[in-house]
Amino acid sequence: MPTTAPQDPSQPSWTRKAFLRGVTAVGMAPLLPAVLPGAAHAASGSDRPGFDLVRDGVAVDVFVDAADDPAVIRAAGDLQADVERVCGVRPGLRHTLPERSTALVVVGTLGASPVIDRLVRQGRLDVRRVQGRWEASVTQVVERPAPGVDRALVIAGSDRRGTVYGIYDTSERVGVSPWYWWADVPVEQRDGVTVPVGPFERREPSVRYRGVFINDEQNLTTWSQRTQDPDKNIGPETYRRLFELLLRLKANYLWPAMHPYSDFFNKYRESPELADRYGIVVGSSHPEALLRNGVHEWAPWAEEHRDADGGLPVYDYTVNPAVISAYWRARARENAAYESSWTIGMRGLHDTALETKYATTTAEKVVVMNDIIADQRRILAEEVGAAARPQIFIPYKEVLDLYNAGVQVPDDVTLIWPDDNHGNMRQLPTEAERARSGGNGIYYHLSYWGRPRSYLWLDTTQLAKVWQELRRVYEHGVDRMWIFNVGDLKSIETGLSFSLDMAWDVDRWHADDVGGFLAQWYGRQFGLRHAQEIAAVRTEYYRLAAERRPEFIDRNMFSVVHHGDEAGRRMAAYDRLLQRTVALGAELPEAYQDAYYELVRYPVHGAYLMNLKYYWADRNALAVRQGRGAGTNVFADLAETAHAQEAALTRRYNTEVAGGKWDGYVNPYPSQIPKAPGRPAVTRIARQETSGLGIASEGNEIGTQRPLAFAAATRDRRFVDVFNTGFLAVDWVAEAEQPWVRLSATGGTLTEQTRVWVDIDWARAPEGAHDVTIAFTSGERRFEVPVRVVNDGERARRRARGFVEANGYVSIDAAHTEHRVARGRARWRTVRGLGRRTAAVEAVPSTAAPVTSDFAARAPELRYRVRFGATGSFPVTVFRLPSLDERGARRLALALDDQSPVVLSGQAVATGNRGDAWARNVEEGVEKLTASVTVTEPGEHVLRVFMVDPGIVVDQIVVDTGGLPAAAYLAPPESYHPVFNPEPDSGPGLDAPSR
């Protein structure tokens, strides 16, 4: 059915409703709230008093049966420590019930704790929605649970991890963040702590296996060797910390570090033993079949198993199947006793392509892969038996091509679908693949090393993008395993928390309130009073990264001459964001400063400086082309100062934050993995005892040929750069031909440069189109800047009902629709916080059938009212997010009024190359699809966008009526609209000091 225009996405409607979702004020500390984590269901309205864990300096003992799983007993010890962190008093840990106690915490697993099982049999503990479920738990207060015990807080799990998660739920509710150690989130001190009586149920998760891949971990290795495992390169002490974090985040799964600069996981037998004691399932990545780390383990194995002629066997199954099979078998036998995940299939050593000397065609390689899988399955059956579950097959890179060409994966093996390494799922399971007993999973990147560019430094993937892709994944039945590549972990705190939150309860957050997660999450770290402001800061941080990740910044990316200096406007947005960040940090107590630096200040400030140094370097290069004098060196100084400030920022993280705890962990420029953009080259010129006036107006790299364009609808501001071509002072004067052309400065003495802003006094400007000039003079030297003013009057502006063409283009934020039409059980929905502006629109459900004909009757539609002042055939560019479908297509259709729609086809395949369409799309975060529409007469028209393929996301739409510069990177600022954009942003960007 048709729908009306949505609420303006720039207004954060989620802020209160979504923020309060899942938050309870029970036991609230001044800054840290007690919270009920997602997918939890708590009874309300009970008039029973809460349960005091600590009162009057006395802590309640914790009981757990000695026969329960070691993971449960260990986590009960963490609950002791957490209560002590809050109240300064440590509960006792008991393995027998006391003869007399007024209160007791009872922890246990169904079937492993006689006390818990007795309460269930007596009907005093309701586990109907928990028993028999995967990793579920219930927490409730039970009166007189055992002889001599008056009252107990009972934490009961359906299995060992269910109990562990129930324990950590209680820790969070009393004010201990999962990130208390890894991000130094302080624990608010209290004299006592009380928790609700319950029942509080954590039902089974949306996704069975949820975990991380520690990868590209050189910084983690450096830090680990310095602070955790001095004689190792990531060892058991580091993994001990990591296992605890994963469990507190309700994860259960790990692919360990695997690169040459790290010790492989099984090198130290304590590591797999420790994982089992914690309850963590350990698997291995796509090149590490059957838990074997080829980087470290193949060479010594080959040395011990030389060929008959003394040569070293190569890691090629077509050459050495017996040696390789024995290599896999040894690890299967060694780790058979642990809860593991077994990766089957094969790739080359160290994340390289599969080597097959005697299989050269795709068909031959498919046969080889089928033989490999059969061999591995036989090994697992013989060495591990029925416990060899789960088994996973990861069709990553070239293996995906082999899978699609006919590799036969046994039905009970989980298919792990990879993204394109940049957050876009490549393909999703078919109906037949969804029906497989092994189910489906994903391997999804929040951090990546590889083509076309790497992003390893900061957490820069918009949470709304993660949400949109993971929702699409889940709608396609992918619910067995979600594994997230988190690089070396630090800096991915927010993105990882959100991803695992979704993995536990995929329905918790919706298209209109993903930002609510940020408010709630930061509220749990820094307190309710600051939560919404920090969430707003982080949302803007992600938006700016969606324009271009800071790791992807390079020379000449953003225009410094068009759209009011789009690069400068972007830097001004970063500058405002940094000011908000600094001001907010100043309001936080001292105890929160380390955590704030790690989670908020450093990412914002680091991204700002990374962009800033390249902005000034671009201005420096332009100054050289323009023939500037002293100002050229000013820009060089600013670029190098920004780089030095960035280095100092990182140095502070490593040497000062948390007393130097993170020594070596944070480094944009590690030695052995791809680096963030470094110091940009700049040019300096030798001082000359000369002076001279130079002018460059907006839209021109050099000179003033392109006029400054002004339209009454958009109320523009434009700039003219006035600069000295030498080093000695120069006097200058500026004068507009008409009094209604206003200048921010009309003259002075100039040593370097200044930027003069030009706007129009619309109340005095006559209606119609006018060509005037602004003269800039110095002595005998004179420059004329042409100005084009179109004033169709205030009444025309008020009469506009849609977007108004001005200055040769129309720019539309896709969420700002005049009308939406849902058809065929499909529709367009707004996803807030997605894309380069405030929201984007997505065609849903992602499982809908494509519409390939009769669009006006069958396809969901977006409509935009546009007022054109000119006629002709005009290109229309749709900015869509670069989602993929390698077994389908990525299409939409475009039409003006009742004209025949034109189908636009986007990139559907991830090539993995540099420099092609896919590479450009993932670097820019959008794909630009262009078609032409014909405007036959001036006035109002309706621009229509139709869904062809579901799951496609539209961010912005730009119509070029003859004024759009080709050199700009971003879409122009949004056009005037009486509702969505009544006051278009034409403010100045960042500029150098004027002297």
C-alpha cells in the first residue's frame, strides 16, 4: 500500500525509546546502570524485595557443585571477583551447601547440579523455556531452596555455557562491563548491591556458534610479548584474557591468531586445555584444515617426512596425499578430547590459493577437493568419532569458485559463506542449501588486510551496514555460525559488541533504531547521563568513515575547489566532531578518562588527523599549481604538524593510557602488515623577496573562469581564495559590482592568503537571472570574478513542493521520499545511520523475488517530486551501497513521470582485484549507477525508483542538468526542499590561518 513521507531521518527518533530498551534502573550506580542484556526476558510487577548480594559490608556466598563443569566453576570465581570489584568485599565460593544461611547464590547446570535439579523437580524453578535449549539460562530468587537456607539467587543453565552466561549476566547487572579489562571501563564502587528477584530468562541465541578470528595480529603479538607472555608471541595468558572477554560478550567460538609473527595456538598445550576449561570452541580459518597452522607446522612436518629421494614434500594434495593426510591426522588425534570446530577442505599455506600441480582445470580441481574432503572426514571419524562436530567448509576466494563448480560438501557440514572482505556478502544459500542438516554460517570482516585496500587500524564499518547485511544473512537461514574477523581486537570494541549482540538476538535492533544500540552500549560504559551524546558522536564518526575510511584516504580524493571545498567541508565536520568529543571527555570523571580515550577520543581524533594531514597536503599541492608564495609553505607546515600530532596521539595510547598497559598494541604503522596512510609528501618553496596578488575562485583550480553560481532556493555561499604570490606583504581591495553581493572581507594587507566568502542579500537582489562581477585589485593588478545569480523570488521558494533544481543539479538524500509504494509483499524501508548522510533506503525483504517487468504495477517504488527549471536529457546518478549477489544481479529501475523505466545494473561479483569497478565501489562505499531522463518542460516532475532485486540499498540521487563538476568525490549538498532541507547547508569549511 502507498505510504506517506517518513519522518526526517536526521531527527534521531530512536534516542529515548531504543536507549531505554533493555535497561533497568535496579541497583543503578551514579554512572553505570544495571542492565538486562538483549534476548533477556524479565518478569515485572513483582513486589518481592530484591536480592542483596552485598549488604552492610557482608557478601553472600556462591555455591556451585564440585561435579559441575570446570567452565562453570571457573566462571563462578569471576562472579566472586566482580562482586569484590563493585563492593570491595569478596564472596566465599562453596562446593557444599551451608547448614545455615540467610542468603546464598546457587549456580549450576541442569543435569549436573543435584541442587538445581531438585528445585526443578519440586516445581520451584521454572525451566520450561530453558531446559533442552542451547546455551539458555534462568536466574530467579527462590525462597527456602534447601534446608537451612532462607533465600537463594539461583542461576541455572541448560548447558555449561548457558550457566556461564547466566553468571556473567549477573556481573553486568551489578555494574561490571565485559570491557572492564580490555577497555579499562571502570567499575563504579558501591556499599551494597541488589539484583531483581526475576525470573530472568536468557533464551537460546539466534546463532549457535558466535565468535571471532584474531587475524593480522602483529600489534597484538607485540603487546602480548611485552606484557602478557614475555617468552612467547601470544600464548596462554593472552588467550586467558581473550576467552573471558568472549564469554562476557556471550560468544563461544574462536579462530586463533595464525600469522608468522605469532606462535601457533597448539604450540603450547595449555592453550587448547585452557579453552576447554573456559568453554570456548576452538576452530581454524579457511587455510587451516583440521586445526593445522600451515605457516608454522608444515615446514617441520615436511622436514620429518622427506620424500624417498630426500626432497621436501610440498603442500599439494595431488603430489603428497599420504604425507598431508598423516599431518592432518596427527592434530585430529591430539585435539580429539576438546570441544573443537573442524575446518575441512584445503587452501595453500598461509592464506594462499590451492596448489594442484596435477589438476589444472576447474573440473579436475573439483575432483581433488572432493577427495580431500572424503579423506578428512575419514580421519575425523576414526580419530574423533561422533564428537567431531561442528565441521565447516569455507568457500573463500578461489574455493568459492570450486564450490560453485561442483564440490560436494557432505550434508552435515556447515557451509561458511564469506563476505567480500569489505562487509558485503558475496552470495547466500539457496533453498536447497538452507535445508542442509549442517546449516549455514558466515565469515564476516570488521577488519581486513588485502586488496584493494586494508583497514586494520580503527573500527570504521557503520553499525547500520553491519545490521543490514546480518539481517539479510539471517533472513536467508544462516544461523549456525557467525565468525567475525576483528584483526588484533583493539579498536573493534564497539563493532564487535554490536555484531555479537546481533548474533545472540538478531531481532533486538531494528532499521530505525540501530543507533539505540550505541546509546545503550555507551551508557553501560560511561553512564546514562552521557550515553546519547557519545552515541551521537560515534554515529557521526561512522558516517564520515562511510564517505571514506580513514585507512583509505589518499591524495586528491576529495575536491578542494568544488561544492564549497568539499574536502574542507568534510574537515569542518570532523573538526566539529572532535570539539564535541573533547568537550564531552572533559565532563567525565577522572576514572573514566582511560576508557574514554580508548573507545571514543582516540578513534575520533585519529581519524580526524589522518584526514587532516592529507587535506593540507592537497591544499599544498594546489598552492604550488596556483603559484602561491608563503602560503604554500603554510600548508606544508599544517600537513606535517597534523602527522606529528597523530604520532603523539598514538604514543599517548601506548605509554600513558592505563599506566602504559597497552604498550605496543596501537600502531597505525606496523612493520609487517599493511599500514595506514603515512606522512603525505609536501612541497616547500624557497623564500623570495617578492609579493603579488593571486586569485582562485571556487570551482577553479586556477583563476576565475568558472562563475560563482548562486540560487535563491539554496541561498548559497561561495569562496574566493586571495593569496600572495611572494613572501612580502601585499595590499588588496575587493569590490562587488552590485551592493546585494556581500563579501566577508573587502581588503587588507596579506602576507600569505585568506579566503573571502561571497553570498547574496536575497531581500535586496532583483528577481531574474543576473551576471555580475567582483573585482579584486592590488595596485595595477586586477582580477574579475564572474558571478551568476538566479533569483526566482521568495514566493516561488515558498511554493516549491519538492526538491528544486539549482546551479545545474538536483541532489537528493534517498530517504527523503515524497511517496513510497509497497507492492508484491515487498517495500522500501529507511535504515537510519546507513550511508553517507543520515539514512538510506533498502528494498525488503531480502528474500523477495526479483521484479523484471511491468515495474509500475509490480515493483516497490520510491517517488521524489522535483522542480526543474530547464529542459533536456539529463543524467541521473543513483548512489547505491555496493552489496553483492554472485548468483544473481544487483539492479534497480529509474523513470521520470510516466516514461518507460530504465534498468540499472550494479556490480554483483567481488573480483578481488585493484582498480576495477568492485574495488572502486568498496573503497568509496557506494556504487554510482547512471541513466538519463528527459525533461520536456520546466516545472514539477516525479522521479521514480523501482526495486528490481531485493536487498539493494539506495543512498543518494543526483541529477546533472549541466552544472555538476566531474572532479567532485561526494554528491553535492542536498538541494532545497521545503520539508527535508528548508535551509541548505552552505557554511564554510576548514581553512588555514589567514595572514
